[in-house]
Amino acid sequence: MIFIWMEKVPDSLVEVEKCTLCKNPMPHKYVGMPQWKIEGFLCGSCYSQKINEHYPGEHVRVSMDKK
């Protein structure tokens, strides 16, 4: 039995969008609040950081799943 290792090569023609603040690639884009005055999209970690700055205090995540 012969195994052939195939590596997926990213398409060089597709431009990967980067976060406005940290310049890292974004798997999902977030739009900042108008009060932040940020042009462009944010990655999840930068968006979370900005939310924590805008709403200070302890944040508790709530599950909305119906049981």
C-alpha cells in the first residue's frame, strides 16, 4: 500500500484580510462600535479587548441554550 501525502497550498490570488489593530489574519470579521472611531474590521481578540475597555467590570457569559 502506498500513501501519498498531499499538502493543501493556499491560493496566492486570495488576499487574506487582516485586523486593523494587530494586523493578524482574521477568520471572522467584527465591526467596531462607532464610539471607538476605528476604520476597518477587528479580529475576535481585539474586539473582545475593546469591549472590555468600553464596558469595564466583570463579564459573565450566559448560555442561551434551551434545556
